[in-house]
Amino acid sequence: MSAGPAFIRISAEQISIASALVNSSINPISNSALTVEGLVYLPNGARLSRSAVIIDSQLRDLVFSGAVNPNFEAYLGLDHDTSLQVRGWLPGDRYTPIGAPGSKKLKDWFIDRKISKMERNQLPVVTTAHKGIVWVPGLPPAKEFRITKQTIQALRLTYQTSDPI
């Protein structure tokens, strides 16, 4: 919801205030490497972190049950040393999230999830070195990088928004 020069973000977990962009067509997120056990601070005050995890039966059941909130967390079937980049979304970005019947533009996924234009410009897009989209907070991880029954080691990505009010 708009609140003058800021907007109020309300979810089941929290209420937070974020500053609005003067021009929402400007992509405020510059390209950054998300290094092993790394942390990236974003212009909107949010943080994106990465850590290696062991997938035991309890965590696998949690992921498979859908209990992991894709607004804030993703588990990926990637090696711990896989090179990841963080950037803003670009026109023409496409990917296939887990559970989707096929690929479509990221913009269309945003529209389907009712993610506002202002918020889209502040969400990080995590990609691999070959530029494939891995995850965008608010959407499931890419199907290509899903956890399987054979996955033993994985990457955990965590998106933390600015402090709730």
C-alpha cells in the first residue's frame, strides 16, 4: 500500500515500511556476486544470504511438504561452490518455477502473484553464472534446481526484508 514517499508491506508474518523509488522504472539493484556463505545488502534495506546445508530426511520432508515460505527462503539442489549473481529483474527474463507447467516471463509471474511494479523493482533476481534464474523471493525456486530424493547437499537462500515495525 502506498504511504506517501514510502509503501507499507503487509504479509501474514510482518508489517514493514520501505521507501518508494522516485522512478519505478529504474532498476535499483546493481549486479553483485553472492559468494559462498555470503551476504548481499540491497538498496531497499533487505538482505540476501547464502549457506550450504545438508538435506536430511526431516528437512527434505519440510521442503517437499511446501512448508518453506518462498517469500523468504529457498533450498536449491546446487553445489555449495556454484557461482551465483544477484541483480534486478530485466524485461524478457523467463524461468520455470517448481510446480509450473512451463516457462513464462518473470513479469507475468509477478502479475499472477499480484506483486506491484514498485516491489518488482526492489526484488533481487538470483542467477547462475550462465544467467539462468535460480530464485526470486516471492516465487518458488527454478524447477531445474529443485531438491530431489537424491539431494544430499544443497544451498539455502534467505531473503530478509528490512526490520518490521
